[in-house]
Amino acid sequence: MRSKGYVTMLDPFQQIYGKRMGGLLFIPALMGEIFWSAAILSALGATLSVIVDININMSVIISALIAIFYTLVGGLYSVAYTDVVQLFCIFVGLWISVPFALSNPAVASISVTAVKEVYQTPWLGHINPSDGWMWMDNFCLLIMGGIPWQVYFQRVLSASSATYAQVLSFLAAFGCIVMAVPSVLIGAIGASTDWNQTTYGSIPPMENEQSDMILPIVLQYLCPPYISFFGLGAVSAAVMSSADSSILSASSMFARNIYQQAFRQSASDREIIWVMRITIFVFGALATAMALLTGTVYGLWYLSSDLVYVIIFPQLLSVLFVKGTNTYGSVAGYIFGLLLRIGGGEPYLKLPPFICYPGCYPEEKVHRLTKEVERFTVQKFPFKTVSMLASFLGNVVFSYLAKYLFESGTLSPKYDFLDAVLSKHSTEIMDKTTLVGKDNINLSELAPVKPRLNTSLAGTFTNTEALSDDGDSSPESNNEHE
């Protein structure tokens, strides 16, 4: 994608599947970015309320205003340079708090509490064989569902070369592992603490249904005050780093793939910049409002991340690596994935399932404090991954079915209402003039009306339209990267 000069993640979709399909895929991508920004802003507010004891709403508003302001002023440059400082703050702030928390008299050895009950149940758990498929489902979601996000592609597509983009990706993967270590250690410390010896109280955070707040609780009650503020700086830096990147990525997708490509193809660079600035403010305000007003922000992000995995990931695979997929298959895959995923329900959002996958059963949960009974359905079948695979296969099958029906003459060309097979370079489907700056469209590029029976099996799995390196990127695309 970097070698072709794409600017956003949606560019190959709009080139192959058309502007309408690109707009449809923009919806789950936008939902994921906005909900993620709202979730982390809400988490920052909760952290500040524990450590500094200030109003949650005020901390969320101040943090959002700071992130929106420097993103508005500097764009990708400000986000990139501030992220360097923020990553340093995260690394130092988290690692410096670990030894102080470990040396607290109320904390037992985490190597002992991993397998032996001291103050609480051992923190090293195990996976029940009956839950194996469910864990594998979430494992695949975290790995593959973390790829098709514009917040990632805006970095690699702005890299100076394709090689540097690859190196950047591998270094980022290693950095994630390093950054995750102190978080795991802090969780182990929280499960190895006799909280009765602290001012927190006799009931451990896990039993008090505050396990998701273990980081600020450990910083507040097990570390000296000055170390707590270092840790707070790490959390604040992490939130600001994620919030500004997500808001910028959502605005860049809207400005280029919705505003410019769908409505104003002749828009100047200055006009696009102003559209981005306006949408940065709008999306930032929307994320802030959701963080303040919505009680299920994390649940909304959880569902949207599922949609990214189930819908956008198989579409990305198809548009880049499967030759011959078209808009008809893309729409079919979109519908299949959406219905199968929503059909499984979402307990966090109290969304009941209308599809009971194999092994599902009803369950009740009694809230310890309010004594409220919550009824939900447990789905142990890996329906998220199955939905993703169904979306991918639906895209491929329906694409080739439509291609065969139109090119063989079984269906009249007038029924190709999406202009996806016989008129690939119509006004509805963006051609390479838009994306890579070619001036002419040759008649030889139009799809023939006869079936192609000599396509090799190996060629089926390479979409040369999206990945071929012939021709340089347009100066316009290069200017946008610079």
C-alpha cells in the first residue's frame, strides 16, 4: 500500500469497489476510532479521580481540549513528535513505579502468589478446556482485528519508503511487548497485596469490582506520592497519544475518502486542510461527549472493534490479495459479517442474540453491591472468527459469481447497476486517475464480455490492481505525505 502511494486505509477500497462501498466501510472504521477515543478519555478521568481526587468530567474535558488543540495546530507532525515524548513518559512512568510497589510491606512475592494463595487467589490463572475456542476467538480478534485501523495506516503510509514502513511496524510490535510488561507486573502486584494493611480497605479491588482500576489503585496506595504522579503522567501520556492519533485518523479518512473523493474531487489542498481541522474538532467533541455521557463507552468500542475484525479485515484481505473481487462480493461479505456478528449478541451492551451458536447457554450474574440480577447468553462458539471467515468467503464467492454471470452474457449489462464488472472505469468507480495520477484510461483496461477460462490458480491470489508497482505515485500524493 505504501509503494502505491495510498494516503488512507480506504483508498484501495474506493479504487476497486467504488466510492459508495468506501463510504460504507468508513462507518465501522469511524465508529472504532471515536469509541476508542471516548473509552480512553473516560479511563483517564477515572484514573485522575483516584490519584488526584479531582472531578472526572473536568479532567476529561481538559485532556480532550489539549489533544484537540495541538492536533488542530500541527496535524500529523504534532501527533508524531508529541508521541515520541509521550512514549518516553509511558516507559519511564510505568517502569519507575514497579519497584516501589513491589517493595511495599503489604505486597507478597509475586512468584509465590502466582501459584499459591496468600492474601488472595493466585493471580496466574488457567484456561478451562471448554473455554478454549472462546479464547482462540478473542486471540484472533486481537491479532488480526488490530490491523485494519487508520490510526496504524496513517503512520506507515506516511513513511518515507515501503521498507521503512515495514521496519516501523516490526519495531512497534516489539515496543508493545516491552510496554506491556509493567502492566502485567502491576496486575500481579494488585493480586499479591494484603489490602487490609493499606488505607484502601479490607476488600480487595477484584472483589470490589474494581479490577479494571488496579493501575491507579496500586499507584495511589502502594507507591509514594511523588511516584504516583510519575505513574499518572504515564497514564496521561498514553491517553493523549492514543486520543490525538484516533481523532486525526478519523478526520483524515473523512476529508479524503468522503469529502474529496465523493463530493469535491477538485478540492484544493487548503480546502482539505480546513475540512480536516473542522472534523478534528467535531470528532473530538463527539468523543468527549460520549466519554462524559455514555456509561457503556467501552462496550461500544468493544462491539466496534468486533465489526472492524469481522467486516474490514476480510475486505482488506480481498481487495489486496484476491484477484477479481468486486463491489457485489464486497456488499455480500459486509452483510454476512454484520448479521452473523450482531446475531451472536453482546452482553456488555445488553444486546440479546438472535442466533444461538453451538454450545450457547443462558447465565445469571448477581451484582455484589446492588444485588441486581443480570441475565445474558454465553456464546462459547468462536462466532466472531466464523463471521469473519463467512464475510471473506462471501466476498470471494459472490464476486466471482457476478463476474461469471455478466461476462458470460447470462445477465444483461444493464443489470450491472453498480458498474462493478463491465464498466470498471465509470463515473461511479474511481479509476487510477484519482488515486495514482494517470491521465488516460485505455480501452484495453475495460473488462471483456467473455469469460476468462485461462486464469491460473496462482494468479487468483494476487490483486495486481491494488498491489502492482508499475508507475510512480502522483506528485499530489507525494505532497500529501510530505
